[in-house]
Amino acid sequence: MFRVVGNNISGVGVLDKAVLILTACVDGASLAELVEHTGLPRATAHRLAQALEAHRMLVRDPRGRWHPGPRLGELSNATPDVLLTAAEPVLAVLRDQTGESAQLYRRRADERVCVAASERSSGLRDTVPIGSVLPMSAGSAAQILLAWEPAEAVLPLLPRCKFTGRTLAEVRRRGWAQSVAEREAGVASVSAPVRDRTGRVIAAISVSGPIERFGRRPGERHAMAVIRAGQRLSGL
């Protein structure tokens, strides 16, 4: 039996059980699945799920499956984003070290969103405004955001991608990605992963600019600076 059991147990029984319920509902769960995933008695799982639903921390779909509720998002939005707060100075340093525009991307389903950026002050540059939505099918940041995903999550996307599974394997091996005119003609980029405390890739940090400055092997010039920037943002 698979159970959602974490290493961090507070000792407050009802709280620990409620967290188990919330964790089990991330992708949706019926009452039977809650019992299976948490190991809790059926009556306990049902009572806690109903209580969390009353507080809008869970909601039920038409099939009766519980999902994360709106209150969780409201609480999350009220909390400063630690990664974005830390990213601003790190991106500025990366921009100054490389002389190129720097960006931070997060994945959103089959897209990636630029959530922070630091632009060159002059000269040719690749401007990616904060909030820009770009495809997961091209670009070094997309490669980073897919390279460490499980195969079953990546394979359906690959037919639409301008890179291959072999490319992603190489990204995993060396720890960084590069692209040359992959997303946009005349533009090159280099990206590295940003990881959470468990080691999961949660974002991609990048530099991008014109090919005439980056060359056809931009990773040779900028990979180490981008990797170090990603490491500074990891584990927050």
C-alpha cells in the first residue's frame, strides 16, 4: 500500500493527519484513495476531508473527488515569493558578469513563464518581459524544465519539440542547456536549473542574446556563470 508519509512529523496528531489528507489530494482523490494513500481509517479520512472542505482548503468535483481548494491559493498569494525576492539581485549579478540579459522561468503546464528578468542597459539584447509566456517546445530554459521530468511526462511533448530526448539526456549529464536560433531566429541562450530543498527542478535561470555575441557554442562562454547563479537560488 502506498502511503503519503513525510519525514517531518510535528507530533500534533490531527495536524499531521490533515497534512496527509491535503498531500493526497494534490492530483485529486476519492475517499477510497484517501484511505489507501494515507493509511488513515475511513471514518477519520472522511471527517478530516470534510473539515478541510468547510475551510475551503479542499473542494469536491462533480465525481466527488477532493482537490486543493481556493483557500490554499489565497494563503500562498499572501506570502512573499522567496524565490522571486532572491532572484532580483542574482539576475543582476548574472547580467553584469555575462553582459547579457538574464531571466528566470517557471513551468506552467505546457508553457513556461518569465517570472523575473534583468535586462542589458544598451546594445543588442533579447528582451523577454516579465510575464511573457513561451512554449516548452524550444529554447534552453524549456530543455532545463523538461530534462529532469519523468519520461512519461516528457514523451508526449517531444514530437512538438525542436530538441530530442538525446538532447535532454545530455542536459542532465552536464547540468546546463544551450540553444542557438531554436526559439527565435538570431537568438541564443544558456540555462541552468534552480532546485528546491529536495533537489527537484522548480525553475530555469538563463542568459540570452544575439548569436553574433554568443556564438554557436554559447555554453562554452556562459555555462559556469549560469550554473553558479542557479546554485545560489537553489534550496531556498
